[in-house]
Amino acid sequence: MIRTIPLKALIVGLIAMLASACLAQEMRPHSILVLDQSDGGPFYHQLFSGLREVIGKHSDVHVTVYNESLDMSRFGGKAYEDTLKRYIKEKYQGKQIGAIVSVGAGTTGLVLNWRDELWTGIPIVFAMLDELDVARLKPPPDVTGVIVRLPLADSVKVAQTVVPGLDTIVLVGDDWDRLVVFRNWKDELSTVAAGLQVIEMVGQKMSDIRKRVAELPPRSAIIYSSIFSDGEGAFYPPFVALGMIAEAANRPIVVAAETFLAPGGIGGIVLTPSLIGANAATITLRILDGERPEQIPPVHGGVKPIFNWPQLQRWNVSETTLPEGSEIRFREPTFVERYRWQSLAIAAALLVQAGLIMFLLHERHMRHDAEVESQKRMTELAHVNRQATTSELSSSIAHELNQPLGSILTNAETAELMLASDNPDLGEIREILADIKRDDQRAGEVIRRLRGFLKRTPFEIRDIDLNEIMSETFKFLSVQASARNVALDLQIAPGALRVRGDAIQLQQVVLNLVVNSMDAMTAVPYGRRVIGRIKLNDGSSAAISISDSGPGIPPDKLGKVFDPFFTTKDQGMGIGLSIARTIILAHKGQIWAENLNNGGAAFHFTLPLTA
Amino acid sequence: MSARIYVVDDDASFRTAIERRLKLAGYQVATYPSAQQLLDCLPDENEPGCILLDVQIPGMSGPDLQGRLHELGSVLPIVFLTGYTDTPTTVRAVKAGAEDFLTKPIGSEQLLGVIERALARHATERCERQKLAEMRALVADLTARERQVFGLVVRGKLNKQTAHDLGTTERTIKAHRHQVMEKLKVRSLAELVTVAERLGLLD
């Protein structure tokens, strides 16, 4: 006996354990019935999508989802409820339901009432009940679900954030009793709104509401619960009603559901249906997979601070003042965000262009510098060349100076002698003194001209007459020519030929060409002759030629005579002609050399005339 | 009679100055701005004179004018006066018989000294030329036979040799010789030889 008793006890224990194990591990039918209070609006659609998404991801077994929308915001009453119960009872007779998901307080209330009759022992998962609802409905321990916390206080806080110095809140919605989600705000109102003016636009006609929200005082904000009807018999989904109100409102509208953002709500701590759906689905799946609902405590969640970017802009609300973790919706992408590749391309193009412009500017600057430098160099070289030429021309200078000095000396001596005589002719002495003065000025003029010629002057453009330039230079060279037994002949143009240029440098060109010609004739025994000619070329330029009766230029050297350091002379440096060319090019002219038919060489240059 | 100075210079101021000074020194002065104008109106060679010539003058140069005058048989002394002296021109001018080559500015004392010397030389030369001309005239008066005798005697031939050369007697030669000395107005054989030499008959 003693042995049987323990055996019995063992068997009973085993059975009990087995039963409990079976109870714990009981696999429920993989199908659920989702009951909501929807009217078919987007809120419930999103909630259902969130739920389906999680259910769909359930890996092991396919879960069948049935869905009934009870449309409790538009219909109600005992008869309706009874009809619904009968309808559902008959519809789902014979269907294996693993769990009921009830969305909203109204639905959950009905489901709990119907449970004993329709779904004995079937777990119930509620969604979107707030704590007050839970307290009111007192669900049994095997009923669990998702509790959302959606106090009016949150919306008021948001209103204070978006309207600094808020003094009035405007509550817009259906009659409190008709509301299925925000019903509890009524009880909260007195505590939350302490210190604030409250305008209640509850259960009013849409047309009146629209009129009144257009004339709200400053420092007020609208808090929208939900409107399902216009009070005159027409029904809307609440987001449509919100759109109509937002259109007319002159103040920001704080909302408490994600689906109220798009129609014109500025945002708030909002119900996020997809999140609620997902949470409910997660719990449901755990139950279907065998967990006991008593062991799954209700979860909190399903609200989030979300704001509407265009509305924030409209009411000039800075993002930084929003609650931490706020999500901003409908942010207009910036140009760069919207046209990312185009922007990059434009930026790149601008960059390349800017680089190019910088490069060109730099190059322009460099070229300008180089031009200035080159002109400076030319001026310096021309100066050196003039100095060299001048030493060659010392005879001319001496002659030019000695001529007036000779006259002065002779005149002075004459005057001296006349004064020493008994009866000096004062009239003649006066004349002599005048002559001395004039000759002295002449000598001074020679010195001045010479200094001008030798001065290191910067390139100076003036209006000058080529005839004058040529005459003066030939005169300057006459002594030298005579000493070298060279006849100088100048044929100038009848009228003045005016060009823009540097007189000294152009004189230097003529001087270099003539000296070059004279040098070329050193070996010619007789008939040394240099002829200078100036004539109008074609109305727009003047042509000047310097020809000689020398041996000419060897044909193979014709192209080289203007090269720097090219010379055929024993003591030449080869810079005279190259400087002549540099100067002529700087005057926008042309210069070339040719051999004459009757022997001798001719150098030509042209210069553009002033218009 | 004062000498005449011919000034050729393209510098008007200098022409005036030098004209004043030369006139003050007692000379007659003629000025020309170019060589051609002097050639158009040649100076009188028989009067005492001197040419003051600039080197650099337009058209014909000083040295060119010098050559041209030389070709025309002028013996007037030429003094070059130039603003600048270069060696080749100087050498050329002096070789061609220039009296002097001066550089402006020049003190009038020095210039007048040069002019005086040139005039003196010209005067001597002129005197010399006159004498030669006279001698040439005298020689021209000799008969053919007398000229033959004159030619042989001044070459140192004895009367006998001369007579032999000419195929006549020593006595006849003596008579001719006497006649020649009479006509040429010389008293000794030495003088006769000098005349022949100066007339260039001994070459």
C-alpha cells in the first residue's frame, strides 16, 4: 500500500505536470480576429498595416487575419451592438480563432462583454486604451494589450511650445461623449487648463467653427480632438474635418494623431497607429505561439512627438524648442537635397569656372606684368643703345655745340675790342650782345636735346610729326656723315605726317638705320650716299625708307638682320637694328629690309597715322 | 690795300660774328652761306686774300670746294674752320694744301695770326709768281738760237762744247751768250742758272 500510494501520487503528479505543461505549451490556432471601431479612415488603415506587417513577418506558421470594423464613431446603441454581436457570432461560427485583437476602448468594452458568449477562453489583446480606459474596463488578467498615454496635458504643453506666451487654448472637436479616443480629455480639462483661457468649440456646426477659428485672439492655439460630423447630418473622417478647419484657422492647430499632420496640424505628441498595430501584433504572436496572456503585462507605447515642417515655418517655430526626439514631417527638401546630382554638377561647374577665371585673371596679370617688364627692358636697352650711338655721334654733338660757342667767343672778343676803342659804336655792341645771347640759347638747346636723347625716359606716347623726327635726326647726323664722306639726302612728305609714339625712340630708329647704312658703306670708295624718304602709304599709315649705296645685304642674311646680336661689323654689337625693330613693333608698325636693284640696301618701316 | 677774307659758312650767326671781327681787324670781308655761291663769284686771285672755309656746309662740302678751287687754278690760301675736327678730314684737307685746320671756338688772336701768315705766304707766293712771269716773258723774248745756247750753257757746257754741239764757232756762242744775259738781265752765270732752275728748264 505504502508503495501504491506513492505510485498514485506519482501518477497524479505526472498528470498534473503534463497538464500544466500542456497548458503552458498549448499551441493556439493561427488565426486572429481584429476588431476595430473604424469608419474606414487612414488612422485605422495605418494601424492595421502596422499589425499586418509584424504578423506577416512571423516566420513559423502563417497567421490568418480576420478584420471587422465596427464603425463606432458613427453608430452606437444597444440595438446596434446586439446586431453586431449576432452578426459576428454567426459569421465566425466554426472558425478557429487563436486570439482577439480589439482596437480602441469602445471595441474593447464590447469584446469583453461578448467574450463569455462568443470567445470563451480565447485570449484578448487590446490596443490603444489609455490608463483611464483600463481602469474603467478592468480587463481580466488573461487580457493584455497596448496602453497608450495620451493626456490633454501633453497637447497643452505642445501648444505652449509653439505659441510662446500662450494664454488661450481652443478645444475643437465633437461632443465629448461621441469621441472614442479623446473622451478622457474632458475630465482632464479643469486641471490642465489652469491659468489659461479655454474656448470650447465642441459639438458645433462646421460652418460656425470655421467662422470662429478665423478670428481667434493672438497667443492662442487650437487643440483638435476629432470631428466626425458637421452637426447638420454630414459625416467626415476626422482628418477631412481637420482640413476644413485648418483652411479657415488663424492660429496653429495642435493635434494628437499622426494622421492629423497632413491636413494642417502643426504636430504634437501624436498617436502613431502603425506603432500601435505593431505592438499589438507582437503581443498577439507571443500568445499564438503559446505564451500565457497572464504572463504578458500590457505594454506602453504608440505615441511620438511628430511635427509638420511647413506649419512650423508658418508659425515661425524653431526646431530647437520642440520636445526631445521630435520627428519632423514634410520637410521641404533643400535645393541641394532635391537636386543632389544637379547641384553637385552645378557646384563643380562653378568651381571649374571659378578656377578657370582665376587662372585667366592670373595669366592676364602675368601677361600685363610681362608686357610692362618687356617695355621696361626695351626702354633700358634703347637707352644703352642711344648711349652707344651717342659716343659714335660725339662729332655731331661737338659740332652742334662748337658752332654757337665759336660765334660767342668771336663776338665777345669783338665787343671787347670795340669797347677798348676811343669811340665805341654802342649800337653795334648791343647787336653783338644780342647775338651772344641767342647763340648761348642755341648751345643750351643742343645740350637740352642731347640730355633728352640720353635720358632714361619711360615710354611716352605723344602726337608727333614724322617729318620733324626725320629732319632733326638727319641734321644731327650731318656732321658724322660729312666726316665719313657720306652724302645725306632727305626727302620729306609735303604735309605733316602725324603718328602716336615716343619721339626719342623713333629718332633712335632713324638714327640706328642711318648709322647702319653709313657703316655698311665703309668699304665703298666713292659715291657714298644715304637717302631718307617719308611718304603717305595708303592714307592710314606712313612709310619711311632709308636706302644706301653700299654693297647690300647678302640674300641669305636678309631675314636675320633684325635678330639681336646679329652683326656683320667687326665692332658691332648687333643691337641697333634689333632695337629699331622692337621700337617699331611697340609702335604697332612694321619693319623690313630689302636689296635695291642698282645695289645698296633699303630699310623700310611703316607706322599707323593718327586718325 | 687791305686783304679780302672770303668766309664760307652755313651758320649765319658765325658769319656775322667773324665778319665783324675781321672788319675790326682791318680786312675786307665777303661771306657766302654755301660753296656754290663762292664758285659763282670767284675771288680775285691777284689781290691779297684768304678763304675761311667751314667743313660741314650743305651741298658741296669744304674739302670738295677746296678741290674744285684747286682745279680752277686758285692759289688763294684756304684756312679750314670747323666745329669738329676728325682726323681723316684734316689729313685730306692739309694734303690738299690747306693753310691750316682750326676748330671752333677759336680765339681771334690765333685766327688772325693764321690769317696773317696765310696772307704773307700768299703775298710771297704772289711776288714769286710775278717774278717768274716776268722771267718767262724775258725768256720768251729770246731767239731760237739764243734759247738753244741758254739751255746748253745752264747745263754747264763750255762755250767750245756748245759751239761744237751747235756746229758753230766759239766766238758766235760768246756773242749769243752775252745777248742772252743782256736780255734776261743777269750778270753772272750763277744767276742765269737760277733763272733756268726756277722756270723749271733744268728738268
